[in-house]
Amino acid sequence: MEPIKTDIVVIGAGPGGYAAAFYAADLGKKVILVEQEKRLGGVCLNRGCIPSKALLHATKLIHEAEVSKTRGITFGKPNIDINRMREWKNSILEKLGQGIKTLAEKRGVEVMIGRGYFEDSATLRVETAGGQRFVKYEKAIIAVGSKPALPKAFDLGNPRVMTSTEALELEDIPKNLLIVGGGYIGMELGTVYAALGSKIVMVEAMDSILMGADSDLARPVTRYAEKNFREIRLGAKVMKMSTSGKQIKVQFDGAREELYDRVLVAVGRTPNCADLGLENTKVTRDEKGFIQVNDKQETTDPHIVAIGDVAGGLLLAHKASKEARVAVDAILGEAVSPRAEIIIPAVVFTEPEVAWCGLTEGEARAKGIAIQVARFAWPASGRALASDKTEGLTKLIIEPQTERILGVGICGAGAGDMISEGALAIEMGATARDLAETVHPHPTFSETLMECAEVFYGTATHTLSRKPS
């Protein structure tokens, strides 16, 4: 069979891959999109962002019903149909997957379902259900994503030891659930299972949860978890796991042993670089297995670029989507922004939500960067009080000489939606004065950004403040 010729082949149809394929097609390029799974959307749609947010939304209603008694509204105990919840979640994934497929068809992007393997730097072999097909390309974009890390010591071959992939399938509601890892995946799924009725013990080797977020932003999430989880153990480690009947026996440091119905291991992610045939190209990887790229997402092979999780850095869907456009622009010879100048917001959809972008306070202190920090506590927000969402904080990291906004952090309801304003402010080089003088609607959570800027000048209306020294 003669090889298929194309301008660009994209391997992986996640938020980076399909964004790259669609953008290149919009700019007139012939594109083939290769994906192993029948449903497009990658890890984000099928086993990550979308299913987790669907379950967080569903279970948040349980929490809201419980606390509504303080408002004079009382509900009965919820009846949870786990099978119907799973079907509802899966229906969302199917709709989104079909939507991506339709958009590919309308753009003229050829979708090839199968596993891609590099024969050399200019040829991709695709193993499809109908046999092998070969694609000759001018440029290849690798966007194969990542998978949950499962240390060998925890890999018992027992389905009761889960990663996020299995946890999102909602096979059952374990009575006692151990979560290993207090990062965003562990905290989000812990929130889901706690609402469904599991007794959660969370173990984190570090001395705080949500590493990467400033401690003052993570603190309200810790308080929520302390109320709704059975226990949070910081600075603790799991040493060994073994099967014990229908449970998992877990040994902690200090020789402590406990039994759990299920264990969720959430200790990070690794790139999906195995069995890609990268050894047949000039692509190089770092010590952790991620593909090495430059500011244009170019690899050490002139025919191949890489984007998203597989290229390391922040493992976030929207980062992959941005890198998709950077990569395509670079392929077409267009000017691209240096990677260091691209502001990538981070969001953790816990209760309450946490979001930040730009320079964090912790990073500034560690690097010796002179900053001033303005904080607006949400108990002073009318909208927060009216919504029973006072466990929140908005903060600005400001350059003293220029008053430019270098970083923004938010903990509270809707933080993930509001952080975009912070990213825009940093991207545009806005000052605290710009934010303070931008009229925000009242009463909203978003006006905490305006009032936080006013705190910097010592003129916040709804709280007494002094301009930071």
C-alpha cells in the first residue's frame, strides 16, 4: 500500500492534539489526526478534566443540601444511584467526543484511529483495525499526553488499588478509602468520594497539600478537608501495600498498619512516550522521560514538535491548547511568544476552588524578588456572605516600583473562572491602579479583585487597610 502524504500529522487527539490539528487545518494545511481511542478528546475528556468536574459538580449538590439547613431549607438524606451517575457522566463524555469528531470532519481533518509509531523522522506507521498504514509527513506534532504514575511498590495487580483513571469510573463507593498524595488530583477526588459517603484518610509526604499554591490559598481547602475527611496526615509516607482478603493492607512509616477497602494512588503523572518509536528519530528526552523542546515546541528532530503533557512543565489541558498554536505558528514560520512570557493559570477544583497565575508569593520569596502583597479576605464580601462562601481570599503580587501586577491568587467560589482576569492583567502589563479603577459589578465575587487592588492603595471600601510598606 502506498503511503499517505500529508503536510502535518498529529499524534494524539487530546486538547493539545485536536487544537493543533484544527488550527493547522484552518490555516490551509492538510492534516491527519492519529488517535488510539475511538472517542476523541484524549485524557482530559475521557479520564481527566471533564469527568472529574462532572462528578465534582454532582457531589457538590450533596454538600450544598447539607449546609442549607442554616438557611432554613432542609432536605432529606440523598439517595445515590452510582450506576445512573456513571451513565450521566459518560453521556457528557460521549457528547463532547462526538462534537470533536464532527468539527474534524467539517474542517477536513482526516482522523485515523490506531496506534502511531515512528519508523523514522519522516514516516509514521499507524496500526489500525484494518491493518497497518504509513503516513509520510512534512511535520509531526506529538501530543500523546500523560498517564497516572503508579510506583512498583503499589502496583499489586489488584483493582482495589486505583489511579485516577479507575477512580473516575465509580465502580462503587468504598467505605474506607486511603488517598496517597495531596495534590490536585488527590484533593479533587477526595472531595468527590467524601461527599458520596467514603471515609477518607489522606496521606501526603510533604508538610502541606497542593504544593505549588501559596499556603494562604491552600489553607481553606485544608480546613474543608479536615471537616469532611476522616483524617489528613502530612509528612507521612506509605511504605508498603499488600492484598488482605477483600481489603488492602497498608504499612506506613513507623510500622503502623491499617486496612482499607480501596486505595487511590495520586502521586503524579508520567509521559506517554513508550512504544512511540522515538528511538528511530532524533527526539531526545529528559531524565524524567519528558520530550525536550524549545520555546517554539521544537524537539531536537527538525521534523518533529511536541506539545502538552508529553513536553513537561505544567500538566494542564489549557497549556497544551496554547502550545498547539505556538507549535503550528512555528511550523508555518510565524512569530511566537517566548515560553517564559506565556501566563498559564492553574486551577484546583476543590471546595473551595483555588487558582493562581504568574508569580506566586512563595516563588518570589525563594528567588529574592522584591514584591508587595495585597490581600482581600472574603468575609468582607457581600456576595460571599450572601452565598455562605466566606472561606476565601484574593491576593495580588505587585512589583513595588512600577505597581505592575506580577501574580494573582484566588481561593473561593468561582476562582477558576475569575483567574482569567488575573492572567489578562499580567499579560497586558496592567498595574494595581488599572485593576482598582476598573468598575466591577456589585455584588459579585469578581469585585474582590478590584477591592484587593484598592487594599494596595489603602482605600478599600469594604475593609480597613493600609498601603503595604
